[in-house]
Amino acid sequence: MKTTQRQRVEGRACIVDAPSSWTAEHDASNATAGPMWPDLVLVGPHRGCGPRPRVSISVVESTDALYDAPGRVWESVQRAHPQAILTSSDVWPHPVWGEGRLVQTARVEQGATLAHDCYVFVDAERSVRIEVDCALVDLLPLEDQLADIVAHTRPKVA
């Protein structure tokens, strides 16, 4: 039976138990670059001929309502990629934050179909946004790893 090695990955956000095949793309010192810089970026194992899968995690102080999250995610995706289509929006549970939202979109770039999944969780003080970008054909094989990463994400406590 194959065993998967686990690791702890930290930036301004923390993944307490991540698959070892995923690596941090930048160190925490880059997190001071401004509000648009993600708190943590993970790059997954290369599969096929598409781009390497990326998980970007942003934790921001916010009191926005969770029910507004899917609309805000869709608006930001449309601004960045006007040709994107909304493929689904659903409830997604988290062991720390409880109920969240998952918004899935897809787009075609340079002949490749790309997936963009965005998980949003809100508590009394902050909003956590976990975004996944990968080739659409890679999404299903990575689904279990991605769900595991999302479930193990925590805001870093100072």
C-alpha cells in the first residue's frame, strides 16, 4: 500500500497537513507586498501538458456575509477572464469555519481548458479565499488532494 508523506506549509496562512508533492511557491516575506498578494501559494505535481496546479490562499479581515461570496467570486473571475463560464456554485463544509462556498469556473486559453475553483469561508473577523487553478483534465485526479488541502488550511495565528 502506498503511503503519502505529509508536511506543514506556512506563509501568513498555514496548511497544517499537506501532501508532500505540493510545494510552497514563495516565502512569508513576500506576503507584505500588498493586499492582492496571496498569503500562501502551493504548486502541485505536474500532470499532462497543462500548467502545474496552483493553490492560492488569501486571508483578509472582513465582515462580509457568506451569502454574498459566490457573486463576488464570479465578478472577480469575469474581470480577469471575460470568456470564463460559471460551471457550479455549491455549499462546502470546513472543519474549522463550518459552511463555506465553492464556486467553479472554466475558460479556454491558448487551446487549453482551464479550471478555476474558489472556496470561500467567513468567520466573525475574516474571509478565507482558497483558489485552485489547473488544467480541467487534471481537476478530477487532484480532487482528493485539493479537498485535503482545503480542509487543513488555517489562518496563521500571530
